[in-house]
Amino acid sequence: MKRSRLSLRSRLGALCVAAAVGLVSTNYAVAYPLDATDETGISRLDAYDRANRGDNLGKLVPLGAMLRMDKITLKLLDRPGFTLPASDPELARALEGMLGGDASKYGLSLLDLSNPEEPRYAEVNGGLAQNPGSVGKLVVALAFFQELADAHPGDLEARRRVLHDTMIVADGFIVDDTHDAPFYREEIREVAYRPIVEGDTANLWTWLDWMLSASSNAAASVVMKNLLLLAHYGGAYPVGPEAAEVFFADTSKDTLSSLLTETLDGAVRRSGLSTGGLRQGAFFTKGGKARVPGGGYSIATARELMQLIVKMEQGRLVDPFSSLEVKRLLYLTETRIRYAAAPELADSAVYFKSGSLYSCQPEAGYVCDKYLGNRWNFLNSVAIVEGFAYTPSLDYSVVLLSNVLKKDSANLHRDIAGQIHRLIETFYGATAQKVEIAPHPSEIAATPTSSAPAPPAVAPPIRKPGQSRAIRR
């Protein structure tokens, strides 16, 4: 699929055709509930929402992606004392059987809350540690919301204003990143995908969305730059570009590195998590690393990432406001990739983050490609699945880490996701039911529009035929 300037109607129409044959091969995912344009200022949400309800293309996203903001909730908010049960040996054996002869190359953690009175937990190599890749962006989001809460304790409206109203311009911190991000131009009702370039301008909500949904490394470095500014200036943040430039120019690299480590590691610990099992040590771009040296290793285990999910569902990633916003940022509302691409998940709400990191070395007869590394082939998936279209409803979370060399890890994760879902479905004797999503007021308005001004975005350049490029994240 060429990733040139593609009209919204044409691109979504292509997605419908792909969905009809059960295959979606695009390499990006889009998160956040589609009715959130006014609250967040993420302008592309309105484009997808209007296309879904206004054109003759039918529903353009699976049922599980159609929940509105008020339906995204924290399921353990009233259970602050909940802890992971002991691993169920029978369930663990079933999971290990799915992994087959490569089981030692996986870390897998499963928490089943479908029956909240009898939660089930199992893991396979839950303490296996590896580089989290882009899953480390969850730590960046956690740290940003922690510093925002410290700057405005008890004042949620002030936090919302900072997220919605603070406009950030991309600078040298983004160099160099090839991930595509969505840019919406309302005057021609077009969403196009391209890498972020210096000068691109958007509000903080949009940068967070680009970091987690599009998994843009450039966006992650912009968020990390502003994390350091927020940590330094506190309630006086945001500051103008001149003050920001002076701060980074006049502060030693050792001090900046220490501040980065303090904010990232501190946020993990303050939410009751362990940096021994979850840590992000550096910026995601060369430009960011050149300005702020990293503070050591990045690491994740399936068990600690599951602990993060539990803390989020309890409202303990900083606080309930922050936890809910992180969960909303993870809610998939368009293309589903890797683990989330399993067709069995189409009628379920999926909250998702993945990250890949692969490396190749010379080998006779071997051709290096993404997800097929022969030196290392890390792929990490974090997924919450809420099967509201089933009776009884299904509700479980999965963390899957893998390092299976020379096998397509994206397909492996997709297939394992399908097997796990069928396992849960069979255990409860769950059956799929016809579910109608209650219409949102905007869906029955004569001319649905957004009252919030869309953050400006630089018009994407036309990409010539043949310039399409695979995304690495």
C-alpha cells in the first residue's frame, strides 16, 4: 500500500475492502476514542468519526473500536488492594503449549478478570527481561502525567489546559525518525501520513497521541523534551521557546541526564512499580540523545508490564485522572497490527502498545527484513481485551515478549493472540452476541462538526510513487 497523499475516503474505503477479506496489512495503529476532538484537540479524530457516520462506506472500524469516551473505564478502581494471584499451573501449561518448541524465547503474562470474583493469572517466563522497544513509551507517558500532577496537584482543569492549549513546535530533538504520523487538513478533509519534520506544530495531546498510537520516535522525543521542561519549571510550564533554548543550552549534559533518569525512574517507583523490571533509559532519537545523554539500560518483563496494567486499572498510575487518560491513549480505534491484528479480537475493545527491535548479521541464504532478525528479534505486546460483545463478557490482559529468531514475530503475536482469545472464550462458554453501540449525539446531528479549533499542522509533502517506506517501531 502506497503511503502517499491519500484521501480520507479512499484510504478508509481500502480498509473496508481489506477487512472484508479478513486482512489488514498497514503498519500503523490509531488510538483514542473518536468522539474526543473537543476535549483533546486531536484533530484527526473528528475526521475518522465523521467518515464512520457520514459516508456510504458503512462502519469503517470493527465493533470493538467504536466505544465512546464515557465507556472507557478503570475496572479495578474500587479494588485498590488487588494483587496478581499466584500463577495457575494448568493455565500456564496451556499457554506454554501455545508457544511450542520456542517457549523459552517468550515471556508471557495473562490476567483474566472475566469473572471478577475469581480472577485467574498465569505466566510463562514472567521474569524474562529484554529491551522494550517502543513499549518504553509507556514509561514516558507515565512520567509526563506524574510531572503534570506534581505541577498542578488537585487541579484537573489546569492539567487539561496544559495538555490542550500548549502548542509545541518540532525542532532538532526529532532527528532522525522515519515513523509516519497522521496529519489532518480540515479544508480538504484529508488525512495523510508522513514522518514528522522540524517546524511541525501541534498541541501536547497530539504529541502524546503520535507517540503512543503512531509510535513516532520523533513525537516521543518531543514529549521527553517537554517532560524535562515540566520537571524543571513545574507550575510555570509551559515556557516560551527562548526560555526552553536557554535551559538546554545552559544546563550541563550530566545534569540533564540525571534529570531524565530521575523523572523516568521516579515515576515508575512512585506508581509502585520496579525499575528492575520496567525502565526506559534514553531518548528515542539521535537528536534527543545528542542533547540529553541516556541514563543507562532500557528493560521490561512481562510480569512488570502486567503490574503496570493493574496499577492503571486501579487508578494508581499517578492518580485516576492520569490512569484513565493513559488507557484512552491506548484504545485502538483504527488499524490493528501485530498482536491486535488477530481477527478473533475484532468485536472486542483492545487497548494496545507494541514495540519491536531487531538486528541482523551476515548469514548464508538469509535475507534480513523487519520482524525477522537473526541476531535478535524482539517484539513486545501489551494488550487489554474487553469482549463486551460476548455473553458472558470477556475481560483479560496479556503481555507477550518474544525473541524468536528468523520467524515473523508480527505474525507469531497475531496467531498467539487468536489462540489465547479462543482459550478464554472456551473456558467461559462465551458466545458472540449482536451488540448495537448507542448513538452519540454527534451521530444524529444534521451537520456534525467540532467546535474546538484544530491544532495547526504543516501540510504533508507529496510523496512520489516508489517513495513509500516501511515503518520500524
